[in-house]
Amino acid sequence: MTLADQPVEVGVERNADRAYEVIRERLVMLDIRPGEPINDERLAAELGVGRTPVREAVKRLERDRLVVAYPRRGTFATAVDLTDLADISEIRKQLEPTAAARAARTASTGARARLEALARSIAEIDDGDDPREVLRRDVHVHREIYRASGNPHLEQILITLDGHATRIWCLFLDRLPDVADHVREHVALLQAIVAGDETAAADLTLAHVTGFEAAVRALL
Amino acid sequence: MHDVVVGRIVTVSIPGLDELEADPEGMSFADRAYLAIRDKLIMLDIRPGEAIVESELSAELQFGRTPVREALKRLEADRLVVSYPRRGTFATGVDVADLRHISQIRVNLEPVAARTAADVASAATREHLARLADDVHGLDAVAVDRTELMRWDHKVHRAIYRAAGNPHLEDVLVRYYNLATRIYCLFLDRLPSVADHVEEHTNLLRAIAAGDADTAAAVTLEHVTGFEKSVRAIV
């Protein structure tokens, strides 16, 4: 079901949440190109919601640095800034291993079962799969790990940063040779978390974040 | 037209405000409104979750509506207020139960900021931090009131975040500094001396200014951990 199929009268707040998720995904996957103007009215019509929830969603996206508003000129998707790569990596190298270790230590039985199923499905990713689809699954794995960390603040920061990292991925998707490999690395990580092995989870995560940065740098 | 610098403008706070603070004459009305409202939010004179009415604030603080509105926009970037279209602006919530989660983030990132600042800060920034260290060291803790001490604490932390030169890191740290400090203020009456906490900054600032990254990181870790311990001892 797409957003347009949802009933309109479910309240501004819920519509704002959904508008946020949909617009965010378009920005992260570069379906809305960097620098492209954001048109409230058109988005509202397209998503089948009012302009108020869309405006609220756009404000949240501004806090995420995915859009930028200029008085009298309008709102635009931010540029994908490659100088950000080092800055974002500096934070992720600290927080991603912390989240993975915490997930390994504290995840509930239910969360572990979800991560285990995810590991099985990720293992089946094929080199020939659509890279954008592979990337979406990568985002999904990250999000599940953040959630399993049980720290909502950590989860929120990492979702934001992963969004920026994913935009960089998307920019280079044609030139990054081994996206499927990169995402399959998560199988071992997920298994370490499920097994409660904090050290392995942290180490594998650090290697993953560092590997991403190195892969992009190699193209520059 | 929308070149690579576009993304950097959004949430980076007010360049030069730290310098302006030393010289209130040079501050715009919006700068002054920002500081006044920020103090109220951090010191919890405006309670978490409380509705913020522009006209009331502007009457109370004797500023026009426009500087107050501009100040609120900056405070929203600091995550101290949140505004919803058609519903209004509110002080963001403070949840003591979050302290553990917040500390986990700060324990990880504060030392990174101090270390990076020690490694990368420009000569001018180092000079600024060294001067700040002298100012903090010279404070007469008995004569200076709590609001003033919190302002110094704030100033030191933000100067370090800025000096690290990573706007994403700065953004996260400002946000969590604000949250942590508001939790601190919930218990201010019962906490041991705030002055000692602020004085700890002298060594930290001097380590950064001297480029001693290991000391800067170690002192910061101790500072953040000590802060959490003192609050937890009371909660």
C-alpha cells in the first residue's frame, strides 16, 4: 500500500511521520537529487496528505541536514558533501561499534530472533542483485542493530548518520564494485550479536565502517 | 548554484557568538535574546515541555518579536525547543531516565572532540582556548552565581566542539550537552560544587591549546564520567 492509499483523517502527527519517512527515503536514495528544490505543495498532493504534515516533515529533515531552507528562496535538498565523509566516519567509528556491542550484550530474545532471520536473508544476496535494492537491505540491517542496542538516542544519531553515508554510497553506486560483498559482511556481524559476542560485534562493525570509508576514498 | 557548502550552513550555531559574549555591546538583539532564552531553558526557568509564547517572552525580556523569533529558530537547532506547525513552540522534554543513554553517547564522543581539537585546531583557536582557560581559572567561584557558572561551562564546551572542526560532531555534542546540563540543573541544589566542575576545564583547555591530545581525551573522559556519577549518586 502506498501513502496515497492511506486514509487522510488519521491526524497530522501520523501523517507527518509517514511523510517524513517517505521524503527522507527519497532524499537518502537520491531520488530527490542534491540541490533539487523541495515543493511542499507537490509533495502533499503526491503523498495524499495536507501541507501541514509535509511542512513538519520538511522541518525535521532540515534538522537532519537533508534539506536546507533559505528565507525567500525556498527549501532544497542539501548537497552530498564529500568532505562530510571523514566527519561522519569519525562519529560512526565510535558509535557503531558501541551500538553493536550493546546489542550483543542486551538484545531481547525477540530481537535476537529477528537478527538471526535477517542474517539468513542477507546471506542470500547475489552479486547480480539490483544494487539499490541491496543498499536498502543494508539500511535495514543497520536500523535493526541500532534498535537492538536499546538506546533510543544512539539509535536516532546513527540513523541520521547512516542516512548521510547512504547518500554517499548512492552517489558512487555505479562505480563501487562490491556492494553485495559489503552488505554480506553483515552476516558475520549479525551472528556475533545473536551469539552475544560483544568484542566480535564491535570489531566487525569497526572494520565495516572503516572499509566503507576506504572504498569511497579509493574512488576519489 | 547549490554547491557543496550548502549542507554546512544549516545547524552550525552562531559563528562568533563566543566572542560577542565577552562584549555585550557588540551583540545584536537576536544574539541577546538567544542567550537570555537559552539560559532560561538550560536552567529550567522555562520548564521542560512548557509552551513558549513569543509575545510573552518578548514582553518579559524587552525584546521585539523578530529577535525573539530568530532566537527561537536557533534554539530549535540546539534541540532546546521544538515547534510544530499550527500548534506552537515548546521547550523540549527532559527525562532523567535517559541519563544513562545520554552518557553513553557523551562518553564516546566528548573525548573524540577534545582529542581532535588538540590535533587540528588552528593557532588562533589555540590562543582563544588558552585565554578561555585563564578566564575560567581566574573566576571567583564564591562571587560568581550559578547562572554565570553554567554560562562559562557552556562556553567552554562549545568552544571545544567548535575547535574540533567537525560540524556533525558539534551538532550531536551540543544537543547532548544541553540535555545533560538540563538534567544536571534538575538536581543543582543537591549537587556538590558546580565551581569545581567548571574549574576542571582549565586543565582541559590548556591540554588542547598545547596540542596534548592524550591528556585532553583523558581529562574529558574523567569530566564526563564524573558528571554522570555525581548525578546518579542523587537520582
